[in-house]
Amino acid sequence: MPEGAHGEATAGTQALPGGEANCSPLCCSRRGACLSAFLLLFLAAVAALIALGSILGLPRHSPGPQACATPANRTGFRCHDQRSCIPASGVCDGVRTCPHGEDEDEHLCRDVPRSLPSFLVARCGDPASWIYSDQKCDGTNNCGDCSDELSPVTLCPPCGPGWWRCSSTVFIYCGCIPRSLCRDHMQHCSDWSDEYICPRP
């Protein structure tokens, strides 16, 4: 072999067993740059999809129906946005109250009350009858037999400041009547205390 040819072979890139040439530092840095660019492009695409979901207001995954307390301190249903709390009686009432309408979802409303979470349902004295849990102890005869307002079925706190305690003659009330009905020249209490004792608010 001529000396010049041998010198050229020694000075040039040596061949690998697989037939590929050794990668020079410049070649490897280019491959690394290509890999970094690919990863950056992939991460940018993921970030764009997340941003698009936020802009369109797509609901995030929710752990399922959750109880909450409404501003009136009644049992409520927490919406998927984790901020909105609607009254229990607002679920499956035909009106989409949550921002994404999950209070009217078919899986909740397909077989009311069996399809409702237990925290939304309260049973009356007649086990076949039920009411929404936020209707319990609200002063109104929602069950029809006052079992949602009176013991032994339901233990409610005493009548609030806007109510007068008496045995009502009006079907809609049970153990209390609104003070606004006092001294209106109509009997609402069986003992007439709403007309002779109860002060108007």
C-alpha cells in the first residue's frame, strides 16, 4: 500500500464493524439538538392542548357528587368547578344550574331518588315518600305529614326568630308559623296565639 494512501486512511474516519462511520462531536451535538427540538415541540403541543381545554371551559375530572353547605347553611350539591354549591333541591329539577350542567346529568336523574347520592335525599315518616335534604327543617310541611319538621322522625332546632311556635291550623306549616302571619285577623294557630300573643315582626 502506498504511504500516502495509508496516511489518508489513518487520518480519515475509521469504519465501524456495522459499516457506519464514528460520529464526530459536531454530528453528535446535531443529534442532541434535534432530540431537544423534538421534545420542546412535543411539550409545546401538550401545553397548547391544556390551554385550549381551559379556554373552552371543558370540565375537569371530578371525584363524583359531593356535599357542600349553601350560603343559607342548607345541604347542597358541589358542581364540578369545585366553587359552585347549589341547593340539594336544585338537582334534577329540569334547570341546569351548575356551570357545566352536571346537576341534570342523566346518570343522576335517570331514576330519582334511587339514582341520587344519599346526602341529597331525606325520608319522610312514610318510607315511600322522600324530599330533598335541604327541605328538612325549613318550616314547611314538605312531606305532607310534618315528619320533615317534627320528631320523632326529624329533630329540628326550635323556631327561629322569624317564626312563632304553635300547632298550626294551616297545612303548609307544622310546629311554627311565620311571624308575618301574626295579628293579621286570621287564625293560623289552633290556640289563637298568633292573634293574641304573637308580636308582629
